[in-house]
Amino acid sequence: MRRSEVLAEESIVCLQKALNHLREIWELIGIPEDQRLQRTEVVKKHIKELLDMMIAEEESLKERLIKSISVCQKELNTLCSELHVEPFQEEGETTILQLEKDLRTQVELMRKQKKERKQELKLLQEQDQELCEILCMPHYDIDSASVPSLEELNQFRQHVTTLRDTKLEMQKSQNEAVCEGLRTQIRELWDRLQIPEEEREAVATIMSGSKAKVRKALQLEVDRLEELKMQNMKKVIEAIRVELVQYWDQCFYSQEQRQAFAPFCAEDYTESLLQLHDAEIVRLKNYYEVHKELFEGVQKWEETWRLFLEFERKASDPNRFTNRGGNLLKEEKQRAKLQKMLPKLEEELKARIELWEQEHSKAFMVNGQKFMEYVAEQWEMHRLEKERAKQERQLKNKKQTETEMLYGSAPRTPSKRRGLVPNTPGKARKLNTTTMSNATANSSIRPIFGGTVYHSPVSRLPPSGSKPVAASTCSGKKTPRTGRHGANKENLELNGSILSGQPSS
């Protein structure tokens, strides 16, 4: 008897025992007969529903297996036809489950073979196309849509191998022709440049043969001679390029506009290249002269903006209170004057630009951007930088205050504090009156262990690593910092009209 049949009989016995146990419980409790019948019906219903559900699941599994067998058989027949192999035959009798597994395994194997053949066919076709284009030969005739047989693939491989051999022979001939051409070019350059015989004899060893080493040496000699030939012309063209960059900067050309003149990056310094550069420099000069007043106005704004940023930087410098000769007050007045001047400059430029745009029916661009958009962007960047610096200072002051509240402040060295008298018993609490007035706004008074009072200035240093916002990127070059010897240059630049039409010196 099968193990499954034994388990089935045991299940029936278990069910019978359970029912008997239930009857005993009902008897002991004293449940009436009619209620026992009802409860027995409930038990029967539960058991029947459970068995029906299990039977339905197994029937569904059987249907799925039968359906899978049908699908696999159809696909397997198609694959066998495409791959030109005999149809699959199941050996001997087997169960539905085993048949489905065998068919599914065979389908996966045939799919893999089909994929591999198609991939190899594609690779061979790519190689054939590349070689045929080099050799100027027709492509190999094979159906790309169908799956190639093993014999067809083998023939295709042999064809591609033959093409490779032919290519090598052709490359050898071409290499010999290239080497001979280089030698001819070398001789012509020798004659044109009047190279002495001694120099010619130095490279006599490469004037024969066509190996890769010889070809490389010949090319190096040609390059050297070409460089010698173009040396003078190159200097002229490079000088023109320097002038071009200057005009690009003055006209506030964007990177895209500069790159539009492709000959600027060319390295074949020929007569035609020189002519292209000459024509471009003439065009730029005319363009600058026509719009000179407008460009100088933009340049004036940029210089004023850079000066304003420099004063802003000085205003945030913690060492500004140590200046001599009243420079602090002078710088503050100049900064306020610049802050009022910039909007006026911008309004005048805006009016001029609008008039120019109406006359020319196009936008006036500065470094690839509308000027007023560029100005607004600079102000926004400046505002964000100030806000960031303010937040960092607040954070630093907060941390310093928390540290002092927790550990106490270390007194500064008396010799380095201006305004503090020597620490004598009679004068321990005396402070210089001027120092007190200067330090009150940025200091906090805290007691230390001996009861002595000292001033702990709140640091107003800018955040570590911070820099002022760049004044302008229109020119494409870094703006040099103003040296100390030019500290009073701002006073000179602020006089006169807002847009004088003359570039600042």
C-alpha cells in the first residue's frame, strides 16, 4: 500500500476520533439531541468546505500544468524548426508534472541556443560590414531575420577570416605607400628649407623600409620640418590671436561667441588661416568702435562694482578699527557714495541699452547674458554672501558665548590689550575710556574667579575661507586684487560724471 493511502486512512480515523470526542463532550455537558445534530452539521460543513477548497486548488494546479504543457510543446516545435533540429520526443510514459518540467527545460535550452546564434550572426555581420567598407567589397549575403544554422554560421566565419587576411595585405601595401609619400614630402621640405647635407645624412637610415618603427620616424621628421616651415607664420597668427582676445574682452563676448570662431584653435598655420584671422580682427574692431560708448559704460559699472565689493570687504574686516589717519571714516563715506552711484549707473545703462535694442531689433548681450539680468544676478550673489557671512558670525558668537558660560573666559594678555592699565591692586578695575567706548558695542562683561572684570570682544571676523563675491565674469579673466599702494585710487575714480564715456585708468 502506498504511503499516501495509509495517510488517507489515518485521516479518516482521526476524523472519527474527533467526532467521538465531540459527542462525549456534548454528552457530559448535557446538550440536547437536536443541538447535537446542529453542531454535527457544522462540523460536517467545515470539513466539507476544507476538502472542497483543497480539491479545487489541486484541480487548478492540474489545469495549469496541462496548459503549460500545451504552450511549451507549441513553442518547442517552433524553436526546433527555426534551429533546424529534430522535434523533441518524450521517452517512455511520464506524469503530467514531470512532462511539464521536461518540456519547460527543453524550451529554455532551445531559447538559449537561438539567442547565441543570433548574437554571433550580429557580430559577424558587424565585422563583415567594417571589413567590406575598408576593402570596397559587397557584404556577405545572409538572412538577418532568420536563425542561422550551424553550417551557415561556420561558412560566415570562414568568410570573415578571409576578409581579415585580405585587409592585412592591403594595409601592408598602404603602409608602404604612406612611407614612400612621407619620404617624398621630406625631400621636398629639405629642398624648400635648404636643409644642409649633413642633416639629411643623419636620417638616411629611415629613407628605406616600411615597418611601423620606420613610419613613425618618418612622420616625426615631417612634423619637425613642417614646424620649421611654419615657425614665422605661427608667430604672426599668435600675435593676432592675442589681439583677438583683447577685443573679445572689451566686447564682453561669451564663451560660446569666442568658440564660434573655430580657426582660433586651428594649428595648421597656413596663409589661409592668417587671412581668416585678419578678417576677424577687422570685423571686431568695427564692432567695438560702433558700440564703444556702450561697452565703456558697462566697463565703468564693472569697475565701480569691483570697488564697491572691495569696500564691503573692508567693512567686514575686524582689523579696520586699528587704522590710522581717519581712513575708516573715509572708507565708509566712499562705500556709501558707491552704493548710491551704482543704481544711477544701472539706470543710465538701462536707458541706453533699451534705445540700442530698439534701433538694432535685438538684445544687447554682455558675456552671453542680458546686462540688467547680469546686474541683478551680481546683487543677488552679493546679498546671499552677506547673509551667509552673517549667519556664520552669529553661529560663532553663539558657540563662544556658550563656551564662556560653561568654562569661563581666559583673560587676554595685558601687553596686547590697548586701553588696559597695569594690573595693580589700586587700579585693577580701571579701563581706558576710549577703549571702553570703542569696545562696548562688540563686547560682553563677565566676572572671572578673582572678581576682576575684563572685556571679551565678540569676534566679527568673516567666516573661515570666505571671499568677496567676484565683481564680474564678463571678461573671462580673474580680476587682480588692488595693492596697498592703490588705496586712494577710489577717491579719484568717484569724481566726474557717472558715465563719462572714458575707461578708467
